[in-house]
Amino acid sequence: MSAMQTNVPGSIAVEYRPMRNEFSDLAATAKLSDEELVARVRVGDRALYEILMHRYHRRLYGIVHRILRNDAETEEAMQEGHMHALENIGKFAGRSSFLTWLARIMTNEALSHLRQRRRFSEFKVLSATDCSDGLVFLTARCPYSHDRRRQKS
């Protein structure tokens, strides 16, 4: 539809532009292939990344949740994974499907969370001392505090 001007005698000329139907635009872009969406995201239409996010959310959530087995951590890893993917979408070479590339990023993010969780859970608290200002001083020991590689030599 084109813009329409109305001139009423004794009034200001008003230009009428029909509102764009955002739902039809969204439906049209949702029908685009991954390659077309990625190309448009690369040139700056980053809002279209949300379509890709929603398109594969359930599959990616399943992959990440099978690794972390924790809903909150899974959500956090997914969020960080999508941020990394959006930041690095220019590096997507297209040698694999976009889903494969995105799944690898999500898997790496989940494994990173898992390593971080293990690092913090390996400490054993030996003692806790109350300080005068209400703080608690913990003495902890990591069961792997010595380097096992040095023992082999």
C-alpha cells in the first residue's frame, strides 16, 4: 500500500501511512532458510538471530541438559552459548549445517560449565572459624592439590 495524503480545507495536510503488519513480516522471515537468516544476521539484522534461536531451542536445550543435568545451569549455558554464537556468527563457514555449528558451541559451553562446577566441588572444608565481624574463615583442601603428572616421572 502506498501513502495517502488528505487535504481538508482549513487544516494541515496529513500523510497517512498504513501500519506495517509486523506479524506477516515475522512469518515471512521465519520461512527463510538458515543460510538466508545467517546471511542477514551477518550484515547487521541481528534481530533475526532470535528466529534461529527459537527454531532450535528444544534440540539444543536437550543436548545441554543431558550434559549438565540441572535446569538453571542449562538455561545459563544456553544464554552464554547464544551470546558466543551471535558474536562469532561471522566465523560460521557453512561447511556444516548451522544447527551442527550451534550445537558444537552449546556443547562446549555446557562442558565449560561442567568443568567449572567440578573445580568448585572438589574442595573439602577442613575447618570453619567465626571472625569478630560476622565473617566465616574457611580452611579448605583440594584433593588434587598436588600435581599427579609429577608423580609419574
